Amino acid sequence: MAEANYNEDSIRSLDWKEHIRLRPGMYIGKMGNGSSPDDGVYILLKEVLDNSIDEYVMGNGKTIEVTVRNNKVSIRDFGRGIPLGKVVDCVSKINTGAKYDSKVFKKSVGLNGVGTKAANALSSYFKIRSIRDGKSKLVEFSKGVITNEEDIQVNTSRRGTKVSFIADEELFGKYRFINEYVEKMMWNYCYLNPGLTIMFNGEKFYSENGLFDLLEQRTDAEILYPIIHLKADDIEVAITHCKNQYSEQYYSFVNGQHTVQGGTHQGAFRQGLVKTIREFFGKNYDAADIRQAVNAAVSIKVIEPIFESQTKTKLGSTEMEPGGVTVLTFIQDFLKKHLDNYLHKNSAAADAIEGKIKMAEHERKAMAGVKKLARERAKKANLHNKKLRDCRVHYNDQKKENRVDSTLFITEGDSASGSITKTRDIKTQAVFSLRGKPLNSYGLTKKVVYENEEFNLLQAALNIETGIDGLRYNKIVIATDADVDGMHIRLLLLTFFLQFFPELVKEGHVYILETPLFRVRNKNKTIYCYSEEERRNALEEIGKSAEITRFKGLGEISPNEFKHFIGPEMRLDPVILAKEDKIQDLLKYFMGKNTKERQDFIIDNLRVEEDIVDA
């Protein structure tokens, strides 16, 4: 093979916008279509909003207005406003901004001057207006190129900055903003900045008590004792334990950034909690028993934080500031002083914690034999059968691999799993094949996870026995038929996750795969339709004489066709818990004994499939 010439012509210099558009993953992580909370469109929103938050933190402006409609994002703050002569530079010149002055923004969320530039370069429309000192400056861009720049004008409106943008469909494809994801982001900003008001699409978001409010609103299980809320310079924590919960649930933040993948501060908190509890009771309780069913939030402020990616989802810093005290020592010392003092003053909470620890210890010892046998079965099954067709990219702590692009499809039956397996991207997509319907786990103890072969193997495949820190796949996709049996299997799997691993759902890892209900085609064109409306539109486009196939199950879709449904255009519905949803209430409603409420719902919403098809 001829060797490629390597000379001066091989060296290219890209300007700022070309580089961002060519390598967007370096700046905003994965692109995505908006179905996942860490997709790029949300990162763009966050990067712009972070600047407004930083203004509030510095004491400038108490309200931020955010609007997201028809994929257009608008953010208006009432801070100081960007100096008018630097508006263009701040959104179009890399490494330009005020955050390099550590005296002004020493504990800011973003320090590299990239965020708004990325939003600008990756948007088909980007507009910024800065108002200060009775004057304003407006500039409009498209894909990072100025399309309109107005001279500085007189403006008597309140000072501040307004940014509007539309992410470029040329790069993101057909995307959407899911309101629940944006609302969660808005609430997090308010919890971390008590006193801040965010108006999102006209609705007011406000928190007075910080992480106490977060834990109170996000904890849907019954708590064992009142939430412990502790604060000091550069740290705030909220802690409680829950009844009828097995897993740990953490909400961790650094400089206002939600570190969904944790990091050194979350690890330090977990260690510090164990150390403080052991020393308070004077007993060497097992760490897992202490942390079982703990729900906690921790927020710290670090000078010049180091994150493991541009999207800042995991803290890598080991020090509170360069050359300063370690994150571990800082958090452990805080808990030793403040949590220990609280427990000495609140004996009822201390007694509740110790009672929970002893119960967890008893359960662990009683299940030791069952767990050992279950692990041996799982290991043997992984070696000798084909329940799990693994992919190459997943979480590996030793190799520090990131699971961000990995997906596990949970399928029913050999035919469906076979089609997906033959079509999948072997690098990032794995397949787990169910055998029959899963057990209804509602009301059962976690012992069933180890005794039931399907649950045991699924738990092992996901690597979630001790929590989701080691979760091997970012997306868990339930891929079942769109019929009654498929819906039932889907419900049974969701019951399993919500009963024993609710954080998988809460952290946005669980999805439902949408597959087409119809194929409409003629000799020249084939259209796959996911609804009756799409079927009617396809018939109008192709013609009434088109051949219509109704897919009754995934097994009827050939591997050659399946590649269209699990590739770049894959349609996923995220499983989202509404703010008012309580997990135990949901499980009781759907999986408990036949309640009048459920019977009434079925009767009121019953429609026969044949009637739908003929509509």
C-alpha cells in the first residue's frame, strides 16, 4: 500500500469554530438527541446558564429567566452585563473571559473560557445582548459566524445579559428538550443557591433551605429520622436513612456543578460517614451496613477544580486548592466535628441510625450463603451460556474507562435477542436475553434478587450488587414487544429496578426502546411508522396501494431491518419519575392487589387494538 505523503500540506490549522464543530465531543461530551440528561443540548444550556449563576454568586442579580420552547433556548440574567466592547470576544474567542482572574471567580463552575463559545459554534442561531450603564450591545451568529452586529445603543432596561440559541440540527439531528430534565437542572441550581429565583417557562423555582430541600423533595421513601442538615465554609451536607430501601443514594456537587458520576468528594463523604459513625458508637460496624439505605447530598467549593471531562460530571481533584488540604481530610474533619456533635445532641437520630445498622448487619449475615451461591452461579453462567452478549466499551474502574456510550438491551426470547445481537454495534451495545417473564418482585425482600436466576444474572451483568458506582452500561434499554405480554414484562422489569435499584431510574439510566408498529412500502420507498398518525402520513406520501405490514413482535423484524432501529436514529423513551411520584405508591398501584383506582383507570382508558388500526 502506498505510504501517505506527510509534509507541510498535511498540517492544518482550524479556527475556533471549525475545531469545535469538527470535534464537539471534546467540548460537550456526547451529542445525543435529548433523550438522555447528559446529551449535548442540555450541556449547551448549562454552559450558558452557568455564567448567569456565577453572576448571582458574586452578588449580582437575584432572578434568572429561562425559556425553552420549540428547541429555542433563551436565558436572561440581571447581573452586571458583559462589558460592551468585549461581547463578541466573550462568545467567539477561545480562552477569553473574566474567570481567569481568580480573585473574581476563584470558585466558579467553569474556568476555561469555552462554554458559551461551544454553544455559539454548535448553534444554527445564537444571539447575545448585554445591557449595562444605560447602553446595550447586540450580536447574532450562525454556526459561530457573525450575521448581524449592532452598534452600541442607548438602552434603559435593567442591566444584565440575554442569550438565545438554537442547537444546530445539522450536528445534533432531530433532537428535543425533555422538560423534566430541564426542570431537574433548574431545581439543582436553586438548591445550591438558596435565595435565587429561576423562572423557567413562567414557573417559579426557588429554595430557601438548600440541600435540606433537595433531600426532602427527592427522597420518596419513608425516612427513619429527620434530615440532618450541616453547613460550614465551602461545604454543605444533608443526610438521612430510609425504611424499605437497600441502596445508597447520593447527590453530589462541586462549585454548583452536579457531579452525576461522583468523584473524589463523593468517595470522601462515604468514607467520612463510615469513620464518624464507627467512632461515635465505638464499634467497627461494616461499611456496607452503615451506608445501606442512606440518602445524602453533599456540596463543596474547590479552587481550580479538576474534572475528568469537559462536561464536569466527575470530580478528579484530590485537593481543595492547589497545594492545600486534601478533599478527603477536609470532608472527614467536617463530619467528625459537625455530624458527631449533632448525634450527641440528638439521641433519637443516633438510636435510629444504630438500629438500621444492626438490621442491615443481621440481613447481611443471614444472606451470606445465598449471596455466595448466587455469585458462583452468575460466574458460571457468564462463562458457559449466552445470556449476556457483551460489548467492548463499558465501565472499568481499573482501566478508567467511561461507560458514557455503552448500552445494554434487555430482550425477551431468542428471536428478538438474536436480531438485535446480529445488528448491534459490538463496540458499545450489549444484549441480555430474558427467559420467560420475570418474577413480580413487588413486596419481596432483596433475598429474591439472589435466589431468582434471572434477577441474579441481570444484577451481575449490570455490576450493581453494591450500588451503581460500578454500573457497566450508561443506558439500560428495555426492548420488549409492543403487545400485552411485552408491556407486562416491561412493567415487571421496572418493578425490579424501582424496588431494589431505584437510583438507576432516578439518575436517568433506564429507557424503553421504541420500535415501529408498521412498515409501509412500495417498490420505491419504505417508511417505518411508530404510530397511527405516522402510518396515515406514510400512506398519503406513498399512496393508498402501498403494502402495510403490522409488526406484532420484535422477533418479526429481520436483523437487516433492525439496524435502522438501534442505530443513530434509535428512538428511546426515558423512564422518568415525576417530582410528585412516590416509588412505593407507584408500585402498589401497578403491582399490588387489584385496586379500585387501577380498575377504574383500565376501564376509562380501554381501547381495542382493532379499533385503533381502523381509526
